[in-house]
Amino acid sequence: MKNLLLSERWRPKTIESIILLPRIRKLFEEGIQQNFIFYGNFGTGKTTLARILIGKYSKNKPYLEINSSLYTSIDTLRSKIDEFCSKVYMGLDLIDELPRDSIKYVFLDEFDRTSIQYQDALKAYIEEYSNRNVRFIFTTNHINKISLGIRSRLVEVDFDCHNPQEEKYLKSEIFKKIVNQICQAENFTIPKENLIKIINKKFPDLRSILIEVDRFRITGESSHQSSNNNLKLQKQMWDIIYDKSLDFEKIYHWTMDNLGPDRIDLIFEFFGRPFIEFSLNEKRDNIEKLFELNYILCEHQKLLETNTDPVILGLTVIGKIRDLFKNN
């Protein structure tokens, strides 16, 4: 267990131990009565809740879990889903004829990675086997990538906060879990102000919050305390935008040496509010271009959650920003 990341060691295994908004918890007080699709930001517990509900950790229910980012072929429907579903209903036509515990579960994680053709073909399986003894659960970070035909057959559960009260509730529950359970069990402490900063910075991604907390546990500091190093990188990044003598090769090596695939998100941080304030104070001729800069950042930041190579994505963003300010 100690070899696992903190976020994995503390992955909830029961419905009681997972942090959920009350409106979501209430839906599953009596188990799974419908077919569901869980959607919202990454790290909010969608996959964990699905695994708890299908009995992955209790091992008391027949289930099939498919990572849809790995198994995207329509052949998966026949070789995995149809085979699993057709074997478990044993020829019984009415779900009332089956004991409650004999309901089987199909869980398709990261379902937005599938094609429209895959989704269209899957509709028939949902129709057929939902009338037997199978329940389906889907998860996605991007509900807009799921076809209306699929969505119409599922109950949609939004894991994102709908109002400030829900956000306050989740942050409070995360804080209490870390202080009252994780810190005590792992035998370390973290100052209240540091933990609040980490939660506010990474919210609602609990996985990222725990990664930051683990960093603090090991080093005694969190990433936001490395601001001096980040400020140095930020200045270098801004210089790259204006220094037209730099070619692709030099920018590529700088990106790999200073950011690499794991820190490409810093580009979006550097060209967010810090760059806006810098432009307002030092680069007044940038101001009208900031609208387009914000559009570039918003459009490309979404791709960090996909299979796009982060380094290629980062270089693309740098190139677009250099083009935007090429006359400055």
C-alpha cells in the first residue's frame, strides 16, 4: 500500500467513504435503479462512484468494466458487451423474475472517446438488455460529445457544482477528510493556510489536491510555494513570445527542458491573468489582442484532457501566441 500514490491509497471503496454532493448521494440510496451517465470535471469521483456501485470493490455483483479510451472498436460491442449481457440473463424475459442481486452491470469509462458510429450501435444494446437484467453506467468529462440518442436513454448526473453553496460544501468535506482522516492515518500535518490554498487552487479535482498534499508531505512545500522558480520561467516564456530570433528547434528544447509533458499547463497559467496585468501595465499595445489570446487559451486548454500529446499542444499554443504578437 505504501508504494501507491496517496490519491490511490485513499481512493474510496464504499459509498460511505466517498465525498459526494448530497443531491448525488440521494440518487443512490437504494442502489442503481436506472441507466446513468456521470459527467463533469475530472477528478470529481465519477469513476470511483461507478466502481463502487457496480460492486468492483465488494466483488458481490457481476459486472463488466470497459475503458472506452482503449476499446473504441465497434467489435467491442459484440466481443465484450453482447457476450457478457447475453450470458447473464439466462433466457429470462422479465426482470421481475430475477432476484434483485442478479442484476448485472456494464460500466463504460471515458465514454466520450468513442465514435458516433460506436454510440449509434450501442443504443440497440441498451434498449435490449435494459429490459432484461442489465444496468449501464457511463462516465465522461465532456457530455457534449455524447450523442443525443445515447443521452435520451440515460439519467444524467452532473458532478460539477451548481452554485456557491455546493462548492462550499465540497471544499469543506475535502478539508475535513484530509485533516481528520488522511493526515492522521499517514502521520503528517499540513498548516491550515497551506491546505486551503491547495484546495482552492486545484478544486474540484480531488485527485490533484491529494497529489499536491502528498508533495507537501514529502518535501514540506507545495507547488504554489515554488513561485520564484515559476516567475523565472514565466519571464522566459514571455520573452520567447517577443524574441523572433528563436526558431522552432530552440523553443522545442526550452519547452522540453523546462516544462516537459507534465507541466505544459503552466503555459496557460503564464498567459492568463499575470500576462493580462503585465500587458495593462507594460505592454499597452497588446490590450486589444488579449480577447483573441483568451480565446486561444480557452480553446486549447480543453485538449489537455484528451489524448493530445501535451508537448505538441504546448508548442501549438506558443506558436499561435507568437503569431498574435508578431508585430509587437
